[in-house]
Amino acid sequence: MLLGSVLRFWLKGWIDELYIQPRFFFHYYGFDWVQPVGQYTYLLFAICGLAAFLFAIGLWYRVASVVLFLSFTYIELMDKTNYLNHYYFTSLVLLLMTLLPAHCNFSVDAWRKPQLLKRQLPLFTVGSIRLMLGIVYCYAGLAKLNSDWLFDAMPLRIWLPARNDMPLIGPLLSEVWVAYFFSWFGAVYDLTIPFFLLNRRTRPYAYFAVVAFHVMTSVLFPIGMFPYIMIVSSLVFLDSATMDRWLQQCSARMPRWTIAKDQSVWTFAPAQQKILTTALILFFGFQALFPFRYLCTSDELFWTEEGYRFSWRVMLMEKTGYAQFIVKDKATGETVVANNEQFLTRNQEKMMATQPDFMLQYAQLLRQVYLQQGMKDPAVYAQVYVSLNGRRSRLLIDPETDLARVQDAFGHKQWILPFGEQIYGL
């Protein structure tokens, strides 16, 4: 799927559009050292695609897994404009896979080196991937337990009527009760589906529900590869004994395939076991706690978005904004209204107009630009009006704050104006 995604980006011209054409790139906090590489981005995607292919067939797996993780993650860190939950999920799974012996059976490496061939693995190797998927689902479900989602059916009451031209189900999408049904069903689905997938009796019905749910979301909403990634990834919940029987049948029909037939077991050396156990405890401890970092801030999460990313909050809000930036030379009094289109792509401007950390970086860019153009002491102010989940637009940030002189920090941004309402929930 990663190889297909690389080819998709290449053929649709998205590499040039998203990673080469922009004049400015928004970096993640703490990752400003990740810089765009210009035309070499094509080489980076080629390396990522090649590594994905080698990873899939199990050739030079250890090297391929590390290269795939590093190249894919570097691409995603170049510009946070392109952030999507499933890109983050993919990076995390790839990081896990660098630690796991996925090449011990049914791989080219096992064909090249028969001593690698093992039929059984410790359960935690597959269990770690299942746990990662379970975290994604359960945290997404917990995030839906908020008053906007459950009691106002927002933002589905905005999104679904926009698809009322669809054949057969189109007229239903304008009905308010349908938005409420999808909202409640989505919350229950996310919170329960991992446990149904783990249960042998309910697993076939649960996997059918996974396919049906994600196919429906891909039809209704333009969310890219996410539904298909979840459909394919959820196969890891299938019973390993059943998959082993299938492989044994394939081996009987196609004896050239390198498939383990004896009861050999992959074992880790004591030192490896200790390192791996520590790494997994730290990894999953971080995954369990990091999504709750928003509790350290004081205002509404959906409004400030402080702690919103990397917390499995999927499709929870409809946020639109209008941002105008004024550059004023404090030395001369000269004032200029910045033309956002001159510096940002359309997608970058759309993302910047609702997210305060984007605004801060953009303001500092404007300061540098106007310093180079001859201003002696440029200050940058912003008038930003934002609408959240159908509410009336209101000021997002303090228009009297000189954003060019504000330093970004992990804590609360005091120059974000209070939301004035409360959205109840987790």
C-alpha cells in the first residue's frame, strides 16, 4: 500500500505541488531541522517506494524497514500542512516493524538464508501491532464522546447534506436523524471494534463491519487512503493459526515458496529481549499518555488545537477561517497588508487560517521578508476570524499581539483569545 501511495503521489503530480512548489514550509515544533530538499524530493520518494517494495517481499528486511521508516517520516515532517492521522499511524507502525522479525517466514530473506525460517513467534510481536491499532480506534472513539459530536451531530450535520446528490442514499443524507445516527454509530464502532476483532466468535462479523464502515466513509468523505489502510491493517487481528494453515496449503501446492513447515520458534537473546521489552514499554507508554497532553492547557481544545494533532482525533470538527496580516514598521509607521497568496499555496493558506501555530510561523516569515525589503522594525499583527462547527465567526487571536516577536512553546499560547463556550467531553 505504501508503494501504491508513492506511485499515486508521483503520477498525480503531488510531489511537485506539495513539496517543491511552496515557497515556505510549516515545520513541527522541535523539528525545524527537517528541511525541504527541492528536486531531490523525487529521489526521496523513489527511495521510499523501493524500500516499501523490499519491505513487502521481505528482501534485506532489516535495512528496508529502517530506510522505509526514515524516508516516509522525513517526507511527512517536511510540512505539517500535509498532516493526516494515518500518516502518523503509518510512521508508528513502521517504527515498530523495525524491531520485529517479520521476515522469518514467507520472505525472500528466508529463501536466501534458511536459518531465518521460523514458523512460530512470541505473541507480543503480532500483539504490538494489534495494540497500536486498538489505541487508534479506542482513542478516536473517546474523542467522539463530546457534546458537539453526540448531542449536536456536528460536524456531520454540515458534511452529510453536501453529499445529497449521491445515487440512492443521497436524499437520506439531508435528514438530521441520519447525522445523529452516524455520529453515535461512529463513536460506538471505534470504542468496540478492537475487542470484537480480538474475539474469535465475533471476528468474522467484526471484520465485515470494518470493511463496510470504511468503504462507506471513503464514499462519503474525501479522506484519501485512510479507510483502505485501516481495512488492510485490521487483517492483523485474524487468527494466526488459520493463516498458518493457509500458508501450509499454499506450500503444498507451490513447493518452491519458502514457508516454514516444522515447529521451529523464533527466540530472542536475553539482552535483545530486555532491550525490546524496554523499548515497547516506553513506546506504548508514550502512546497512552501523549494524546492527553491537551489537559495541560486551559481553553477549548477544538478552538486552540493545542494538543489536537497526534491524538487520533479524526474528522471531529468543521473549522473555517479568514486571516489578514498587517505588517507595521514601528520605526516609520509604514503599514502594509500582506497578500497571503504571495507566500503560501492555497492549501497552506486554508490550514493557516484556523491554526494558531501556523499563524505564528507565518508571522515570523513576514517579518523576515519585510526586513529584507527595507523595513527597519517590522511588527506583524493579525485579524483572524474563525467559525467552529457551524458557530458564528469570532476572533481567534489577540489583534494587538505582535506575533513576529512571540516565541513558540509547548505550553498554552496566551495570545489566543478565549472561546467563550464549553464543548463537554474528553
